[in-house]
Amino acid sequence: MYCQKCGQELLPDSSFCVGCGDQTGPLTASSGTTPSTARNRSKSKKIVPIVAVACVAIVLAGYFFMSNKKGERLASAVDTCNVGGYANLSEDHKSLVYDGSSSDDYISLKCLLSTLNAPSTVWERMTHTTALMGAIDDEWDGITISWTYHPDNGLDCYFEISS
């Protein structure tokens, strides 16, 4: 028997021509690839991009969900700590002004910092701030804070969710 494509004489029981590599007969399980496994490989090649796109979509959805949750952290802290007249939360919930007084014991401020998972070093720096130091700032976990102290006005803080 001869190859229909190149005319090379075919070996007995061969599925491919040794001259041109063209398929000469139906594939068998002994050759390692059957028509059904070839179809399965084709399907898996189509599924891989679909799975990749789905994974990217899930990651992006999670990112946007977490971004929105971060924007609500200040509002949640204000509600949890019952800061009352000390705090003024912006309409977009991305900034907060804490207006301390000279007689304030700062329990509500310490609650805000704790609720927002501020490192203990932030509170330590605040308690050691003097009027001569001017404005001091710090940052953690997407939150920026700056504060000033004056004996007559107390400790004033400005919290902001970083973009």
C-alpha cells in the first residue's frame, strides 16, 4: 500500500506515512492517541482560557469588594467606639477628624486606634507628643493619620483612608 499524499510505500499496520507524516488510517489505542483523546485535548485547550478568565474575574471582584470594605472602616470604628462629639466623619467615609480637648482622657481615641488595628507605636508616639513637635503623621494598613497637640486644645487627629 502507498501513501495517497506523497506516494511513499507504507509499512504494514502503520497509521502514519514515514515519508510525509500524513495519517494513513484510523488511529488505534496502541498508537497512544485515539480520536476521542484528541477531541478531549481539544476541549481542554478551550477550557483553560475560560478558567483563566474566571480566575481573573474572581480576583478582581475580591479586590473591589475589599476596597469598598476598607472605605467603611472609619465609619465602623466611629460606630463601635461611640466617639460622639469628638469625631467628624466625612460624607464619603474616607476621612475622620478627631477633635480632642485638654481634659479628654482619650479613651474613645484609643478605641478608634484599636478598632482600626493601629500598631501600638502609634499610640505611644501620640502620648509623647508635645506642642513644640508640630504635626506628626504615621501610616498603617491603608490608613494615614496626622496629629497635633496643644495643652489648651488637646490632641487633634486627622485619619484618612489612603487611595
